[in-house]
Amino acid sequence: MVIKYLFFAALVLLGLSQPKEPPAIVRERIVVAADGSGDYKTVQAALDVVPVNNTKEITIYIKKGVYREKLHLDSMCNHVTLVGEDAGSTILIYADHPGMALANGDSVNTYNSYSCLIRGDDFSARHLTFRNDAGYRAGQAVALEVQGDRASFCDCRIIGNQDILFLNSPDSRQYYRDCYIEGTTDFIFGAATAWFENCHIYSKKNSHVTAASTPREHSYGFIFYHCVLVGDSAVTNASLGRPWRPFAAVDYIHCYIGGHIRPQGWSVWNNTDNHLSSRFGEYKNYGPGAAITSRVSWAHQLTDEEAQQITLKNIFNDWYPEMCYY
């Protein structure tokens, strides 16, 4: 062994062999600061050092600032938490939308317009703003797209216009608590199973809050629990949702429904029959838009027994989402 060591040492000294660089060490806590006072100046640089097949909890702390980046967390990079210094002033923002082209030449559409894409499992975020500032008439412009399983968001602001929060995977379970979500058309949409608790949902247009595409075999889609739905003063005819796919499932439970929601409550999807098999429910909501006397015939008022079955345990099975620790 001594002879072997001396042989390789000699090769190094002669320049015939180079010692391997030690593997990158990922800290359990990484700091991002635009002013250079942290470990990295950009959020993507921090995401890029998360190891493939990661099993260790990694926290990326982001100092106040506006980070204009198109962010992506790979599907093999799990157990990541993003923590902003303050939700209102730690802003992750981009502006892709239809009519633009990506760096590789592809046209921008709903599926690649994201400002931030989370594909890794066991992800969480706190005290952050996710925003797409493409503009009111830009079309589909996603602020946050989540594909990974077991994702939780606490005290986050998700802001844009059309299609801003894309819950884009039937195999994804997502939890949102104390979040502010603002948009125009179908601004909460997708196939995931998601629970929204104590969230503030703000409509900026006479359009649709949700567009669920829940698979037929999934008992639950989007659950809004003790949320507040309000809108711009000019908004008087918004709907609680419309079915993007035939078996779309959305429930509002103990929510404040503002007067911006139309008396019928819900809407159809263009000229399709998706609404006939949709699963839209309400239970003991209150506020000027909560009256059920004029609701569409194909929506459902949940019974006490049905509402009692809608729990985190029944929806998420073996996952109990991370609570908010402020």
C-alpha cells in the first residue's frame, strides 16, 4: 500500500495525474442574498446545489429582494425548504407568457410559462411571493407550478393574472395555509389534490377562480377550508370554478364568499358537458355570495356526514403536511 501511495504521489508531482476534487458539500442551511452577503446571489444557484436523490432536509433562506429568475427544482431533488425573510418583500418573479419564446426556441405556453417550477417531493415554502408579472392581457402566465408530491406552502403570496397557480400532477398532494392568491381567469387549476386553509383568494376579473382537472378515480380535488373569497370592486360575476376535465372536484367549506361571486355559483367549461359529471360542493359558507337559492342544479350542498369525511387524513392518507411555524 505504501509503494502504491508513493507511486500515485509521484505521478501527481510530475503532472501526469490530477487528484480528484472533493465532492461538493451541501450545507443544511443555504443563504441567498442579492447583495452578495449570502452564499449565493441567485435562488437558482442555491437550487442547483441540491444533490440528486437528496434525503437530507435542506433549507434555503432568501433575504429580502426581487429575484427575477425562471426557477426550477428538479424531480430528483427532494426535501427542500425555501424560507423568505418576509413574504411581501422577498419576491420570486418572472414574466413568460404566450407570444414569447424560450431560450431553446420553443413557444411559451401554459406548461412552460412558469416563474417557478417545483418537481421535487417533500418541498415546502414560507414567507415568499411567487409572481408572474406578464400583464393583465398576457394570457396563460403561471407564477407557481407544482408537480412534486407532499408540497406545503405557508404565508406565501401567489400573484398574477390568468392561470397563476398550476397544481400540475394527479399524483401530487399539496397544502396551502395562510396564503394570498390573486388572479383573473382559472387562476387555481390542475389535477392535484390540494387543501387550502385560511387562505385569501382575490379575483381581479369577472371570470373563474378554479379550473380543476381531477381524475375520476380521485375522491377529492381542491378543498377550500375557512378561506376568504373577495374581489375588485368592479368584479360582480365571478364563479367559484368551472370543470377543466369531466370529473373536476372542488369543495368550499366554512368559507366567506364575497358578493363578487355570481348567484349561480359555478360555471360550465365552454361548450362541453364536463359539468354533468363534475363534483362541486359547498358547506356552511357565509357572506353575500354564499346564498344557495340560485345555485346551478349540478352543484352539490354537502350534508353534515359528507363534510365530516373531508379531513386532512382522508384526503392525504399517509401524509400529514408540515404546519406553519412562524
